[in-house]
Amino acid sequence: VVPGETALAFYRAKNPTDKPVIGISTYNVVPFEAGQYFNKIQCFCFEEQRLNPQEEVDMPVFFYIDPEFAEDPKMAKVDLITLSYTFFEAKEGQKLPLPGYQ
Amino acid sequence: MSTAMNFSSKSFTPRPPDKGAFPLDHFGECSAFKERFMECLRRSGYESAACRQSAKAYLECRMDRRVRPPGPGAETGQASPQQLMANEPLEKLGFKDLINEKSEEKPEKS
């Protein structure tokens, strides 16, 4: 991935149960310091998503790495950034601490 | 989520996406485009820059589709159809150079 260029990535999620599941996901970036340069244009995260029984879906993330990443001397040795998502079941009345979204 | 204990000028807190969330492609309408993109990545050794045409095609597929989200209301048709992706000019999505390329290539195609 070239800093400043938009890129697409796919994850896949499956609901292995026989009941519909409403899930919500949040993300993490490793190494920690690279997270500030990670910009999501659009993704499946932070909003509740419904998966029907046995349903399997592709989950895209459209993002770019801030070009300032290439200028940051602390990032000089970073050539691998890992983006991970945790997708968990939304419970009634549960409120994720959404960062000013919606 | 780790709490940030650093004092650098930029700190990492989860940020919502600029253009919001993608509705799920429950019916796999754009799966073929996704497969083409993944194939391209495998062929190119996972070099994202090599597969931007396929990525652009996938996003165009999403913008063209209108589906009813499954769940309550889907059967009765009460749930209003939604796009898999809101229409955005391709230049704003970082594909400006690809659009110009396309129009230059066209006369050369047999």
C-alpha cells in the first residue's frame, strides 16, 4: 500500500448460529503509533450489522495511509501495519462508546 | 482499546469512517468484482497499487446497486431500498488518475 493512495481490503464474517445476529465491530491498528496515519474512508464498522443464520458476508474497508506517514522518522522502520477488527454481538440497551459518530 | 499514555502531537483514538458505513452486501451482488480484485492481488503479490482498477470496479458496482436490507420489513417491502454505497465522484475516492487513463486507452482498444 502506498501512503496517500486509496486502497481496498476485505474481511469475511460468518454467523454460525441458527439465529440472526446483530453485530457491531470496532478496530485496532498495530503498531500503535501508525494508527494516527490510518484513515478510513468507508467501512462496515461502528454501525450495527445484521447477519442472518449461517450467513457469510464480505466486509470491505476503503482506506488510505496519510502521506505524512512517509515523513515521520518514527515510521521509517515500519513496513507492516496490521488492521484488525473485533466483531461482537450487540446487546439490547448496550451502547458502544462511539467516537462522536451519528 | 488501549489507553494512550503518549504525548505525541497525534494520538490514536478510534475514528469513524469519513463517509460512514458500508451496508452489508447480503446477496453478494458485488462478489464477482471482489473476486476479481482478490485474484488481482494474489497475482501481483498483494501490491495494492497494481489492483486499483479492480478496486474501482468494485466500488462502482456498489454505487450501482440498490437493495432492500434483509430483516424485519424486507418481506413486506416496508424497508426502503438502500444503495450499497452512496454515489461519489471517482476523483474524490482517489481514482482521478485512473479515469484519465481510461479515456486515453479507449482509442487504442481494438
